[in-house]
Amino acid sequence: MQSFELFLVGKGISIFYIKIGLGFLFSFLITYFSIPTIIKISRRKNLMDEPGIRSSHLRKIPNLGGAAIFYSIGVCASIFAYELFELYKFLFASLVILLYVGIMDDIVVMRAYKKLIAQIVVSSLIVIGSDIRIRSLFGICGIYEINYYVSVVFSILTFIVLINAFNLIDGIDGLAGGYSLICSALFGISYYRLGEYNYPLVVFSAVIVGSVLAFLYYNLSNYRATKIFMGDTGSMLLGFLLAFTSICFIDIFIDKTDPAVPRYHLPAAPAVAVAILILPIVDTLNVMIVRLINGKSLFKADKNHIHHKLLRLGFTHRRSTFYIISYYLFIIIIANYLRHINVGLLLIIVLCLGFIGAYLPNFVYYLRNNVKK
């Protein structure tokens, strides 16, 4: 691969743009051509998602789409963004563990504590082994640099929360996939604007976008024969990868002692990262608060998620997904526009806007019922 790169340099061809183009193209094609085989096997072996209390579908649908996402990302990222796997030694091992746990859960349904143990192991590998962690809060609550051990614990918890948060928003067609695509694209654009040092992360983001885009073609299909869900395999994998890219994004803006590492300045970096991941964060916090207020178990499934509220208003899956993503994309735009204000203030604005979006469907539902009465 390196000799091929040297050949391209000699010809005056930009390796970076070739990597982006081929990474995106091949990740799209691998997922696109893998999913029909997965659907066929799933139907033959009855490896289907059964409608349950949290389900928004009425028929059995194959739910191993995450396996195709892993396949394409695993192949294409290790070829076109191999620098990341050299730099972060435990990244690929973490993805493999999540693949195994996700498929096991999609097929036989694992106990929650077993999944949690696996998530702790994976998060510890990437945080401790690859040193991907939140090192500073940039002045939030007056806190700047964090003690190493506190940083490790906080980062592991962040990974676990985001892995499960993406799992929770995967309740209607296109929502988890569509939001993952947008998040990856936004992080990719941000890395691109930050210069050549971050190009491997740009390529990595392009690979994720290509894979998820191909998955959405089937996930949003109107034909039952070609429809598939990403399952826990896909949602955990994407949650992990977006936690990884968001922490890398925050870490870029911390001053490094290494003179080879470029220095960037964005004091509100944590708030911007939270804004990009605002939907799963707010949805999870909202559900947990409602369960605590009602005295219910935090781990008991219910229909208090934002997408369930929109379905209750009579919207289709596609319209619900469109409205949710549009609103939370609006929050990201606001955060980007205000990115130079105080980080604590920006974080408060982002979270407030996020919770307003979570409760807007309740307000509309209340108004509708009052008008009818």
C-alpha cells in the first residue's frame, strides 16, 4: 500500500482524495451487496426481529444489518485509513468484540449485565489501551485538565452511555442510521477543515458514511422482502465509533507538548461535540428522567422516546425521522454559529434546545386533545 502511495505521489496525484473516494465507494458497495445475502439467510434461518413493547413495526424483519456495516467498515477502514489502526492498536479488537456481542444479542438476546460487561471491556481497551480519553473540560464548571484516573473513568462512562444511547434511538426506520450518517459527515468535515494531520479521520468518516448510506437504502425500503434493521450489532458499533470520533475531536483542541502535532483553538469544543451528538444524549436523559419520576426501572423498555411521541401524533416512520433529524440539525447549526462564546453557556443552550425538541411532541399532543374537547 505504501509503495502504491509513493507511486501516486510521483505522478502528482493526491492520495488523500483517492482514499476518500475509494473508501466511500467500496464501503457503500460492500454493504449494498452484502445485505441481500444477509436478508436471505435471516429469513431461511428465522433470524428475525420479533415485534415487542418498544417495537414500532408489526411484522418480523431481519435485524442483522449491523453485520454488513461492520464488514464494510472493517475492510475499508483497515485499507484506506490504516494509520488509525497503527496509532490506536485496540480499535479493531474493540470493533470485533462489539460485533460478537451484538450478533449474539440480535440472535439469542443476551442478558443486560453481560452486554454491559462487554461494553466496559471494549471501552477500557480503547480508553486505557489506545489512550482515547477526555483529558479536559475546557473550563466547564471551572474544570480544565482532568486527573488521569478520573479521565479514564469519565471516558469509559462516556463510551458506555453513547453506545447505549444510539441503541435507544434505533426505534424507527432511518433514525439511527440517518443521524449516524449526519454525525459522521459533520465530524469528517470538521477534521478536513483542521488540516492534513487529521486526514485519516476524514477518510474513516467517509467510510462510515458510505456504509451507513447503503444500509439506509434497505432500511427505508417500502418492500418487506428487502427491508432490514441494523439491530444491536449496528447501533452499538455506530455508537462506539461516534463516541470515538467525538472524543478525538475534543482532544484535537488540547495543547500538545509534541511539536509535530498541530495546535488548534476552540474553547467550546466539548459543547460542539455534544451538539453533534445531541439527539441520542437528550433522548436517553429524557427517558431516564421520566422513568425515575414514575418510579420505574431504568432498564425497563417503554415508549417515552422522542420517535414514539411523533408516531403517537400520527406521523409515519419517514416523516418522524425527517422532523427529528431536521430539528436536531438546527441545534448543530446554532452551536456552530455560537461556537466562540463561553463553553459553559453554549452547553446550556444546546441542552435546553435539545430538551425543548424532546417535549415539543408532548405539547402538540396536548394542544390537539384540548382542541378536540
